[in-house]
Amino acid sequence: MDKLEDNNLFIYRQNIAILQYLIEKGVNMAKKKKPQEQVLKFDTIRPFGPTIMRGKMPDFITEMLDKKATEMLTDEKLSKEFDHSGNLAGNVKQEVRFPQDWMNTEEFMPMVQLIGEMVKNYISIPPASETIKPEFVGKMVIESMWAVSQWSGDFNPFHIHEGQLSGVCYLRVPPSLPDEYAKEDHYPTVGDICWFNGQAATFSGHKHQESPKVGDIFLFPNWLAHGVYPFRTPNEESRSVSFNLHLIKKEEPKPLDN
């Protein structure tokens, strides 16, 4: 073997050693370094349909409303003067409107502030925020508010309201409702409030049902059909307060005179 062949063999063996070293190093690095995992991300788009907002009233507001409702419902003169049943769909024992002058008092102001904060949040989320934004609202007007006293067998058929936004809050809930619920072996509804919209379709809901608790407050579009199912236990009351709101657009600034 001549000198040239010796050199070629040496270079060949050297290349083999380098290649083997790189392969082993690559394998070890691959063992140490795991492949980067790709995180899957999804966005939910809900551009259609109405929104129902649920909140919880502070106890002192619930008690304030219940005290006023008791005064209106139990006073024979007031219950007749402010009887609101002729304007409503409910098949219930009593429905009385709260006096407007009381709704302008300092005592009632926390309720105004609560509803105002709820409305602000409501119109800040889509799809409501696509139709009206908080910065365009100049004033909120409570057009009407009334107490509903529901007893055994009473119910509220499906209906809509006036105004733009409507709400309902709960002051008293019959303690027997859980027991009645347990007796309904399928599709329990006793005492529940239920909203309907659209039609039944795959991947799309058409109703929402709630079993209200004391202090619950709901806000929804006035045109959203809703109703309240009856309960059976005698001598127990479900008491709620409903209201209608109107939002007034902020006035455009007047142009400056030159």
C-alpha cells in the first residue's frame, strides 16, 4: 500500500469517527430535549340571540324591597290604589306597583345604583355591546316596578314586557320547593322561571330555566318571552319584584358658535 492510500484510509477513518460522534451526540440531545408541544386554542363566537344576566342583591336591598312590598300588599288602601294586575299577564294573587315618589327617595337609591351597574355590565358584553355601548348611554329610566305575590296554584304565562330591558329579583322563595322538585320524576319545573327564544335545533338552545333563590336578580331584553311555573304547597309565598327599563342616548354636544 503506497503513501496516498494510507492517507485516504486515515481520512476515511477520521470522518467515520466524527460522524459517529455527531450521531451519538444528536441522539443524546434528542433524549434530553422533548419535542415542543403545540397548544390548541379555540375562540367561542356567539353573535346571535339574547343574553340573560344573573346577579345577587345585597341582603339590605332584598330586605328593603321586601319591607316595602309587605306595606303595599297588606295595606288595603295601598293595594287597591297601586293594583297593577290589570297591566300584567300573571294569574297570581296580588301584583302591586311601587309608587314613583318612593322610587325617587334616598332609601331606594341603592337599588337604582345596583340596576345601573348591572346594565353597564350587560351592555359591555357581546352581542349587546354590538348594538349599544355604555359610553353612548346618557340616562337610565326605570319606567315601572311592581311586586308579585304568588301562592299555591298561581302562575305567570309566557309573556313579554315593555321598555328595552326588563328584570326580576326574588324576595321570598317557598321553603317546600326542593321537596316538590324531588316528587317530580321527570322535567321538574315547580316554581321555576323559564325563558324561551327561537326554536329547538341541534347545537342551539331555545330555553333557559332557573330555580330562583332569595336575592337572585336577572336582567334580560324586554322582548324575551318568559313565564313562571306554579307550585303546590299551600300557605307559602313566592315574592318577587319585576321592572322595566329604558336607556336614553347621550345627547350630542352642541356645536360652538363662531
